[in-house]
Amino acid sequence: MMINLLKYLLLPPALQALTVLFGLLLIGLGRRFLGGLLVFFAGLSLWLLGLPVISYSLQQSLEHFPPVSMEAVSSAEVIVVLGGGRAFDGAEYGWPDAPSEQTISRLAYSAFLQRQSGLPILLTGGRVYGEEYSEAELMQWLLKSGFDLSADWVEDRSRNTYENAAYSAEMLRQAGLSQVVLVSQAWHLNRAVPVFEAQGLQVLPAPIQFATPPPEGLVSWLPTSYHFRQSSQALHEWLGLFVYRLMKHI
């Protein structure tokens, strides 16, 4: 829980909010120049992170793997689908929770790959905040009801990408498998692939949802909430890479 709290405080927009509050405190204490400077840079960073050109550059900096080929997929042994969060209301399905939009995209692509290759599927994702159902269970429900498929393995203990890899590798070793097709967003695989490889698995990255080039003209320099979110996600990944290297997970 403490790590998650620190993560949120070190990323936008909480970081900018704290910077503004500290800047206002300094202004109140008579340090007007320094306080004003902090407020200015907090506002400037919010503007820059919302720009399509900045968002695109940050996302592209993480996209190191090209689209996977069906020929390469057919030489693997199992498709591993990483959980990508949950929606805390599955009213549209009649469920207490449901997979997030990111997770649904991963499931859709894994279903496509499974139809093409016939490979078995492993779903991985646990309970980050002690929820009743794990992410992997929600993914299995949607895989069955939405795609008429069923995963052969459901790993439901993991709370982050490192644990996704560790617990999935444990299950696959018991099954005598080591060659995996790893499905996730293009920006996430830059961190996920080396973590899975560190567990002794042979990994074929299967990225989805590559960054979209910004539109031409003035609109590229006008901030939007969508691009701010994409920029924040990219910064989250860079922070994750730094932490994983620090902890020697990769």
C-alpha cells in the first residue's frame, strides 16, 4: 500500500498539486520568487503533458517491439495475457466488477491469436486491494461469455507485473512450458518482457494499441485530457522501469 501511495504522489497530477501547494506555502512565508516559480513550473508541466506531440513522444519512447507475426506465434507454446486493471462496477455484464478497457483490449487480441494458432491461454492478475474476485477471474468470465473461449490457467495471486511473471512462470514450469506469447499494450511490454525473461521464459512480445501520431497543425499544440492521461501512463511506465531496475527485477 505504501509503494502504491508513493507512486501516485510521484506522478501527475498529484505531483503538480503538491508542487503548487508547496509553492503557495512559500509565497505565504515571504519566499515569493521561489514559490511563484514552483507554481509556474507545475502549471507548465500540466500544459506540456497534455500536448499531443509530447504524449506521442513519451509513448513512442516505450514502444520497442513491432507487431507480432502469426508465423512466430505458431512456434510458441502458450499465450499469456496480463491483467490491466478492473472497472469497479460491472453493471453492464451483471457482475460486481469487470475487466478494464485496457484488459478487454488484451483479451480481444489474445482471442484473435488463439483462433489463429490454437495455443492455450494463461490469464494473470490478482487482487490489488483485496477485492472479492481477482482480475484473472474477471478475465476468464469475459473470455468465456464474450469470445467462447476458456483459459487453461488462471493465475490469481499477482498484484503487479513482477508477480505476474513470477507466478505465471511457476505455473508454466509445472506444465513443462517455457515459450510464451506475451500480450499487453505496446508501452507496457518494454517493462513486462524483461521481467518475464528474468523468470527463465522465452518471450515473444505481442503488443497492441501503438501510439497514434499527433494531428498536423495547431491542434498538435493544444492540450487535451486524453493526451494528458496518455503522458501520465508513459511516465508511470518509466517510473516502473526505474524501480524494477533498482530492485533488480530486470
